[in-house]
Amino acid sequence: MDSSNRPVSPHIQIYRPQLTSVLSILHRMTGIVLALGSILIAVWFSSIAYNRELFEAAFLLLSGVWGRLFLFLWTLALFFHLCNGIRHLFWDAGHGFEIAQVYRSGWSVVIGAFALTFIVWTIGYTACG
């Protein structure tokens, strides 16, 4: 059989990204980021009790520009994953499958994640002086 005449499956380059596919990919990626970032944060918290030098090194790393950027993006990933997880719970209960509801809940996840991140970082900076 000649394989050159066989139909080719559409590739990702053919499809235009849709909100649903982008949010699905981001949900998986934020899950990975949260797992890996949790290791760093756990080491940082553990160092408070066990090793002063490690704590100071971790504090210097996380209080710098790159560390704050990491913490900000980790916070954004946390709230995105949380909001999208709640969205999935509604889907598990059988709600929100109509296309208009899917897009409305998708944009709500994005806006909610940014709003919650902004609130936490604003309150955090206000509280810390």
C-alpha cells in the first residue's frame, strides 16, 4: 500500500488556538509549575527551622527581582489553577457545557486569576510597608 496517498492528520499548525484549548494547556502547565515551585517554597520554609545560612540564601534569592518575579508568577499559577479547578468541578456536576457558558467561565477564570493575584500582592505590599 502506498502511504503517500493516505490522509494526513491535521497538525497544531493548522488549527487556530481557541480559549478552551489554551486554558486546558495552561491548566496542565500550571499544575507542573505549582509542583516544582512547591519544592522550592518547602525548602525555604524548612530552612527557617533548620538552617540559618540556607534561609538567608533563600531569602536573598527570593527577595531579588528574579525571585519576586518567580513568586508573582507562582501566585498567578496558583490562582489560575484554583479557579480553573473550580470550573472543572462545575463541569463534573454537569453544569456549564453550552459554548457561551464555556467561554464565559473561561474568561472568568482568567480575570479571576489576575484579580486574586493582584489583590494578594497589593495587600502583601501594603501590609509589609
